[in-house]
Amino acid sequence: MTKVLDVHLKDPNFPVVIVQKIKAFLDNEDIFEHPENYADLIFEMKAEAALITGNSPYAEVRAVVSNTDDMTMPCSTIRVWVIGLLFVVALAFVNQLFSIRQPQIVVTANVVQLLCFPVAKVAEAILPDWGFTIFGTRHSLNPGKFSPKEHMLITIMASVGYDPPYTDNIIWAQYLPQYFNQSYAGHFGYQILIALSTNLIGYGIAGVCRRFLVYPAYCVWPASLVTIALNGAFHTDKNLAVPGPFKKIFTISRLRFFLYAFIAMFVYFWFPNYIFQALSVFNWMSWIAPNNVNLNVVTGMENGLGLNPVFDHFGKLYNVSHAINEKGLFDGPKYEAYSPAYLSAGYATVYLFFFAIYSAVVSYTYLYHRHEIAMGFRSLINSFRKKEDRNSDLDYTDIHNRLMAKYPEGQPQIRQRIFSVKLYTIADLFPEWWYLLALVFAICLGCAGIAGWHTYTTVGVVFYGILLCLIFVVPVGIIKAMTGIEITLNVLAEFIGGSWVEGNALAMNYFKSFGYVTCAHALRFSNDLKLAHYLKIPPKQTFFAQMIATVVSSLVCTGVLNFQMNSIEDVCTTNQKDHYTCPTINQFFTAAVLWGTIGPKKVFGKGGQYTALLAGFPIGFVLPFVVYYAQKKFPKQTWMRQVHVVAILYGAISYAPYNLAYLWPGVPIGWLSMVYMKKRSLAFWSKYNYVLSAAFSSGIALSAVIIFFALQYTDTSISWWGNNVSFQGCEDTPCVKHHLAQGEYFGPRIGEFH
């Protein structure tokens, strides 16, 4: 209980009632002097200790994750690799093809998790039990019943393979004539080198960070619970009756509940997404007077609250060609003859809170999670020692780690017999070497891609990305693992990179890509490692599934990218007939010019238009200290324990391009699920909550895919009041409150800014 209190004292996910009981128990010396007088309390503490030792400390995890394991269950089978890689190819193809279309379509891993089950069951039913034996292990076309571990391994492959490489943005910005017009960006070798580098670079860091982000029980990874719940709904045979709302007993199975909820959401989503779009864009106040500028500025969902990104001094979108030369580098005289870059109120607010959240992450992690980080470092150092010299007290000993300890992380058993004992000892003591080799490989690929072509930058950007990730990955990872909130480093990477290579947008793109992607991928891979940890998938099988799926996805996406670049007529232009207008590429290029060509010094430096926004850094750093000491001063105010400074700051980051109207509907639903139902009907909540979430997500995804390909892709629409009312007046075309006189502009005069 002393260890539990050390770890969970300030853990907002751990029940405060139990923390108070443990604290009262440990602080009462009379209990230890006269235990016979406290038999009931001691029994209660023993029961709580047994629950934490034999299962997860968190009800959310206990609701969907089993505390048992069957080591004989099939996992890395032939059908897993065939089905998994086929879905990876399909997802990579579809998501890459439609990544530049407006509206964009994205098929996520949850859709694969849903669709692969019937495919695998068909394979289970019709394939013969033909196979072969390698090193004492038999591999069959049909090893028996499709298992939960097989299902999750396919999902993990889809999870790392569905997203196009982030470097696609760099390729498009370089290749297109309206941007940098660098024809060498069409070279397949260049494309695949930087794609594989950025896609694989997070693996090495994720492997080393397992002791911080995967093994600890407090690293729940909330988003993974939905995936596990969906997995369990297909494979569980248990169906316990549970008391629920309205004083009723619910006996419906999780799978049947999932199917009903899935069908209901699949049908319903047709209305807000296609038939009755006013249910989705519910800007009902703007319906009163669609052309009232003041009303729509405040209440509009489409164009309200000034959410357009970068204005020039005419109030129009910033024309970056007026500030760069033919090489895409900053041109001082052209810039001074044109205009500074102006941010809208929405984006200025977002940058302020981005600056605040980066410094808040540092101070918050120190105050609230230094014990957990120290424990991770002790475990990492402990892994270097000989087996007999290891301190077992430093290892993670919750039930899931004890079950996973049965699977070797180093070399396969066959290598003990083939190679020397010394080699096996190294692998056993330091299994992280697999991940470090992947990191070295990714670094080599990145350096080759950057140095082998005229990228106007150096290979130092690769190591910059790794360094930035090493500083932030554990703090940011712990926050995501406990809250589900991911603090991306894109703005910080742009800020530092743009200051370093001011005037060079392409170099800044590489700073941004490696600075952002390295940490983002490390967190994604850590999440997948936690999924495997919960399902008890052997670490070696998870590693190879992630690596191979990533390589296959990168190859497919790069191939489709070349098709898009060379075969789609008028691609990335406003008049492209199939709507391949590349809105994300336009945004990426604009950001590249703002942060790279113009540079942070002109925007946020001394005398800059938005220097005051830098106050976010000290404000963010101080806020966690204020809350921390307020919690210590008023310990009886238990609600203060739930105040999470980083989560509060994160809310404002979503302010642009989406305003509050897009975010608010999730609040009452989240409160109903995670507060009201969990508190009043825990058994009902444990059985159905995450299954419902998975059903809704899958229903929306599959419905959106069908609507897009069957109707939206062919421009088939329904014109009636319910689809038109939300897009009238100022919500259709942004209204302007003030008009400039002919030839007039706002801001500093030409010649007065530099």
C-alpha cells in the first residue's frame, strides 16, 4: 500500500476514496500496534491489495482486459500475415489516394478490426489444416479457431499501416510548379528513403520507452480500451447478467449489444452526414438572420469567430509568392514591398496556448510524475545488470507484467543452441537492441535521402528530431497514456526550426517533419505495444508485425503518390474536376512559408506583430505550480485532484480551425458515460461502455465510406431545407464587417516593417 500511495497519490484516474482510505490506514500507528482492534479495516486493505496485485488498479482496464493468459493460443499465424498485409495494402492505397481530396476520406484501423473478423472466420471454415514445421514449431494454413491474439495482431498491423507518410507533404510542396517546382522530388528513391525514415524512426525510441510508457499499470492508454473492447466483443464466451439503469437486469451479450449499436449508428449517421446535415452543423442561431455579420461572427460554426488562417494587410489570404524568390527562399525586398503576415484571432489564441502547453508539460511532469519517471530509469538501468544481480523490487510486478514475463524478449530459443551463450546473455539483458537497430536504420535512410539530393538542408535535422523527441517523449507519453491527450510537437518544431534556418522553408519542413513525426510515431507505436501487452502477444511477434506492416504501407503509399503526381490531371489546383485540390498540402505550404520563409523572429520576435504571445511560455510553466500547491493547501477539496492543467490548456488548442460549437456536444455525452453511468451502474458500465464506443466508431466509419463512394464521390446530393439552412448567408460566404477604401490597407506602412 505504501507503493500504491507513492504511485497513485496524485493520479486523477485512481479513485480518491481508496487513496484516502490507504492514507488513513498508513498514518494510523495504532493499527500496527494493536491490529486486533482493526480486523475489518485490515481485511479491507488486504482485499484492495489483492485486487491491485491480481488485476489492474483501474476499473476501466478491469472492464475490458483479462487478467489471465493462454500461452498456447495461436497468434502469429499464416492467416494473420496474409489477411493483415492485404488490409494494410488496401488501407494504404485508399487513404493515400484520397488524402489530397476535398472532402478527404480516411479508413482507420478500427474498420479493419471490424472487417477482418468475418474474413478470418471464413478462412477458419474453409482452409485445410496443411502446414510445415520449422525449428520445432508447426505453421498451418488453419491452426484452428480464430483467436483474440490473431485478431489484435491484424489490428496492430493496420494501426501502423493506414496513415500515409508525413513526408508526402514535403514531396508535394517541392514537386508542384505552383510551390517550389523542384522536379527531383518526383524521384522514387528520394521519396521512399525519407518516407521509410520518418515512418520507422519512432520505433527505436518507443522500444526504449516501454519501461516508462508500456509496463507501468498507470499507463492505461484510454484509446486502446475501445479497441480491446471491440476485440473482446467478438471472442468472449462469458455473458454475466448485470444490474443497470431503470432498475433492470441486462443479459444481452457484448457481441449482440455491439451489433445493435453498430447498426443503429450506421443508419443514424446517414442523416447528419448526408440527408439532414443541419443535425451536424447545428448553427441554429445563425438561421435567425443569416446575413447579420455580428450574429454570425459570434455564433457561426462555419465562418464564425475569425477562424481563417493567415491574412495579408488587405484582409486576404497571404500570397506567399510575393515574399520568396525562384528558389523558394525568402526575398527581403519583395516582402517589404508586400505585407507582414497577420493571424486571425482564432489562430493567435491557438499559438498562445501551444506555447503555454509545452512549458506546462515540463513543470507538470516534474511535479506529478517524477516518481514514475525515476522508477522507469531505475528499471532501464536494472536491465543492464546480470540476471542474478538485478533488484526485483525495481521491476513492474502488476498482473499483466507478470504474465508477459513468460514470453522471451531477446533472441528466440533456437539461437541459444546455435550461437554462444554470451550472445544470448546480451540479448536477454538488453532486449532494447532490436529497437535501437531499427532507429539506426531509420537514421541512415533519412541521412541518405537528405544528403543525396538538393534539399538545401543538412542531415542534422534527423538528429534534431531525435533530440527533441528524447526530451519530450516521456512527459508527453505519460500524459497521453493517462488521459488520452496527445501534445504534438509540430508547433515547437516549427518554432525552433524556423528560427534556426530563417528564410529557408524547405529546411524548416524537414525540421518540422522529423521534430514532429519522431515523437508522434513513438507514441503511436507505444500505444500498439500496450495493446499487445494487454492481449499478451509475444513482444517479438509485435515487433515484426509493426516493422513489416510499416515497410509495406510505405511502399504502397509512395507508389500511389507517384500515380497521383503523374496521372491526375490538374492535381492540386482549384479547378481539378475530381476535387483533388490538396487542401492539406496548401495548409502545409502556407505554414512552411510562415515559419520558414518569413520566420518566427519576424512574427514573434522583438517588434513583431505577435510578440506578446510568447507570454504563453512562462504562464504555462507557472500554472502547474499554482494548482499543485493549491491542492496541497486544501487537501479536503477533493475536486481539485481532478484539475489537470495540461488537459485544460489542451482544450484551447482545438479552438481553430474548429470552434467551441464543434467541441461542446462531446461534453454531456462524456459526462453521462464516464461520470454518471460509471458512478451509479459500475457493472453495467464495465460490460457495455467501451463496446458502445467501439460500435459507434465503427458504424460511423463504415457509413462514411459507403456514403462517400456511393454518393459524394459522384456529386450526388439532396437539396432541401435540412441540408441548406446551415450554409446560408455568412455561413456560406464569409461576411466582411469593414471594407477598405480603394488602394488602402491596414497595419504598418510599406517601408516601415522589415
